[in-house]
Amino acid sequence: MKTSRLLLMFLVLLALGLLLAGLDLLPSVCRAAQGEYRTTHNRGHGMIEKITLSDAEWRKRLTPHQYEVMRERGTERPFSAQCWNPHGKGTFVCAACGLPLFESGSKFDSGTGWPSFTAAMGGDRVRIARDTSHGMIREEVVCARCDSHLGHVFPDGPPPTGLRYCMNGVALDLRQVEKATFAAGCFWGVQAAFDATPGVLQTAAGYTGGHVKDPSYEQVCMHTTGHAEAVEVEFDRAKVSYKELLDLFWKIHDPRQVGGQGPDLGDNYRSEIFTHSPEQRKEAEASKAAQERPGMRPIVTAITTAEVFYPAEDYHQHYKSAACGLPRR
Ligand SMILES: [Zn+2]
């Protein structure tokens, strides 16, 4: 008797579960991701994709002096680096892996002979480690992507942070870095395509173009935020042009599809270019016009001015999943 009652309860619960699952109107991709990861709304550390090379590969990639400083935690002689002079404008990237680390706007002349900054760029690009070598307790600054030693940080810097990131100039390269932002359907595949492009220094998957502050993936999936899944690209202008990135953007999706990409339907999967300057807008519009073909459906890609970009949860960053089926032309 007791057993049959339990069985009945089990069957009722099972039926209820199936009914609720049937009412779940979330797109299949969202549902799969929720099931696999639950809802961990954390972001930050996953933005940076780790690089691990063998000792022999580091020796090949770096000059002997860079190897000594960056892989053996050495210190260069003061005033010896090209970039200790505070007048160079641009972005200082890790000399070992190219990750953008410091903007020239945060550089100041500390008089020490080492390039000094008040702050690192956002997104956990540097890691702080306790360094007890040479009989001192110091805060070591390490590149979050390749774990190379960069220098130390001290609490005696000027406003606004009061910090002095005292870097080895040989560990940094000054580059002209520009941002570009694209929406072309599911951001997993879009990010993988830009990550594989030479001259692209860093990418982030995220949400932009909507009206909800700091949205979660689940919110964006419900089509109520106005946000699109997008990828923010930081690129070295000397290595790859904005036009080349636009050419790739057209190639990796169908800009003629209305209301989504392939099976991924909804405004969050729309095709859109978010421009960061009047020059980018001009180039994007010309590039879009050049894609139009007589007799073919028109390009539906919107071109709008880039606003706040909200990085997606860590588990979406550099995901490289084949589950995201981009229609390729
Ligand atoms: Zn690095």
C-alpha cells in the first residue's frame, strides 16, 4: 500500500516536471547552457585566456634580456628601457603575449627610471603575487595571460589610485590599439573567429546595444533587454586593419538573415556593427554598401555607435564550441 502511494506521488511529480519543461519557452541554446552551468553570474577572470608555453618556446619567442626579466623574474637597469620616457601615446602590451595592459594616460614620470603607471587596464589583466625575494616583501605584478613577470606595485603613487606600477620597460611594447565591436549571432563562434586573427590582441564576449544595466545571459535570452550577444575586439592597428576585421565579420555570418542567425532566433542574435569613432562608422557603412548584391536580399546589419559593453559570464569567454552553428558563406 505504502509502495503504491509512493509510486503514485512519483508519477504525479514526473508529470508536473514534464509539463513545466514543455512550458519553458527559452531558446534551446540558452536552455542547454543553463543546464550545463547553472547560473553563475560571475565575470572577470575568464576574460583572459591563458597561454602556456614550454621553456624552449619562451626562449625562442623572447630576447635573452626579455627571457631573463619576464621568465626568471629579473630587473632591468633603470633608464635602460626604450619606453621609460612618459611621452609615448598608445597602449602598453605584454611583450611576451601581446595582452594590452596599461594605457599611456595612466603613465607618469616617477623619476625612478622604470616606466610607471597609476593603474592597469580593467578586466583582471594583471595578477598580483607576494614576492619575498632579496629580503623584501613586495607585490609582484604578473601578466594574467602568460604569467610573465612584469615588475612590482607599490602604495606610493600619485592620485587617483595612490599606486605605482613599477614595470620593466623590456616587458612592455607600445602599440596603437583600437577597439571594434561586432554582433553576428551566438558570440561563441564569433569570438573564436576573431581570436584566431593575427593582430587581434584580446577579445571579450558580452552584451551591448540594449537598455538593461549589467545583464545576465538568462535575461538577454528572454529578449527583454534589447542587448545583442557581441564580441569586443582589441586590435593592433599596425598588424590588422579595421577593414580586414569588417571583411571577416561579413564572412562568418549571414548579414541578410532577419531576426537571428541560423537556428538562433531573436534580437539577441542580430547582426550589428557598433562603431567606436566617426572613421569606423564611415568604413563600416562603405563596407556594408560593398556587400550588397543585385538580386539578393538586402543586408540587414545595423550600424550604431558603441555604448557600454557588458562582458558576459566567465563560462562564455573563449568557449570555442562547435555547438554554436554559424552559417558560413
Ligand atoms: Zn603576457
